[in-house]
Amino acid sequence: MNMRLCSVLLCVAGLSFAGQTKTFKIDGMEIIAMQDRETSMPNKIFHGAPPEEINEAVPSGKSPASINAFVVKTEKHRYLIDTGMGTDMLLQNLRNAGVKPEDIDVILITHMHADHIGGLLRDGKPAFPNATLHIAKEEFFYWRQANPNIKQIANAYLKQTELFTYGEDLPIVRAEQTDAQKTIGVMRKTKAARIIDMTDDTFQGRDASGHTPGHTVFESNKMIIIGDLVHSAALQFNDPNICAQFDMEMPKAVKSRRKFFDVAAETGKIVLGMHLPFPGIGYILKDEGDHYSFKPLDIKPEETIEKQNKNDN
């Protein structure tokens, strides 16, 4: 296995495996936050500031974090954004939220680290038989070479995969075509035939590379899904220059982090983060200087649907 993937798994080993879900109804949509597990990020994996400053900011030595995936229900689609570390917990979370695997029609992948694509397969077959899998071209082609395990996913989803270019409307919808033209192949080089514009039902993939070569932020009219721009909410909002050791190109990761922190703060859109403390939903605020803060979504308990998985795997 790729060493960077190993380091990710080592950081979450031995922690809580009890999943949970929370469902929020916002502006005509449902957002279901699903936690694979609660985790923490040790201070020693962060760079970009003197160790004493990092330790002063997080005196416990570990930042609270999570491994999250999300379902977004719009009028037309049932999106699954990332899939966590494993299929069993993901499917259990979906069941608790009243969602069947066959209900999912679009999967958006922020990047291809193991804790984001682990739930794609079940017994070597697509866990979501009716879904089209959307991955940035840069991300897919890099990991297909770097990680042999990606080949199994590519083969399983061969006719269900759309490799997108940044800025395309997602899900990709194709104009009227012949049966042969409708065959979706992961090696296709031609651009999609666009027939839709961005609406409340669609996302666009944004270039947020740095964490990985094709790391993607997904933005809609109402929300921004920031993927792994943040591993420690306790550190990286206050100082976006701080990077986790998982960031493959740290200068690019810092640039992407600052860019989308600004976009989120300026637009006021809801932010969803894969490693923000559960449920990982809120708003990014611009503070004085180059500092930011995260404000969790403030909805009263009676305004949410909340279920928890009681058993540990």
C-alpha cells in the first residue's frame, strides 16, 4: 500500500469505530452527515509553524477530528460525497438514515485516499449499482499509477465512471447519443456533451490540489464541500499555513486552503468537511489578519433527525 495511505490509517488506528448519522433539512435539501469513526490528529503530524506554537494551540497534543462522508438530497439527485474507510460502516450509516444503496445516483469523490474511497466496493462489486462515479481526471490518473488497488475500483465501475475537468457541471449529463456513444469508459478523452447549467441540483468540481494531485472541492449554489483542506480545525483555521504531513505538496495545499476559506467566508455558503469534528457542517468566518474560524451549524436538536449506531465494529 502507498506509504501516505499507511500513515493516514495509522493515525486513526485504535479509535472509536462507532458510526453515527445526523440529518439536517436546509433550504429544501437534506444533508446527511455520516461518521465512520471519531478520531484525533496528533500535533506531531503538523508542520508550518514552530512546534511550541502548535503545542500551545493544542495543549492536549491531539486535535479532535472525524472521518465523515455525506449524502446530499436535492430535488433531482441523491449525492454521496466520499465513502469513508469501509463499506460495512457506510451502509449501516445509510440504513440508519433511511437511504438504500440503490437510491444513490451520483457519487462525488474529493480524492482517492483510502479513507475516502473505502466504501465504493462490496465483495469486489459496486456498492452503489445505480450511481455514476465522478472523479477529477488528475486525481484518477495519478492514483491509478501510484496505487494498484485503484484498478479494482476502476474495473468495477468501468461503465459508471465519469472523469471530469474542473469547472464542469456535475453530474455530467450527456446529449442524445447512440448506444455506443453512451458507453462510459474511464479512458475516454473526449469532453462531455454539456446540456445543463449549474443549478441548486448540481455541483462543480474546483481545483484544490496540494493535498493530492487532483484533490477537489465541490461547490454548489448553497454549499462548499472542502474535502481534506482541513485535518485539524483547532489549528488550521487560525493558521492556514499549517499542513498535515498527508499534504503531498504543502505550498499548493496552503494556497488551496486560503483560496477556499476566502470563498466560503465571502459567499456565506454552508461548508462540509471530511475531517472536521462530527457532524462537520458549518460556516467559515474571516477574522482579523490572516486568521479564520469555523462556526458549526446551529440547529436545535428538535430541528434535526439524529440516529446513532450503538454497536462497534
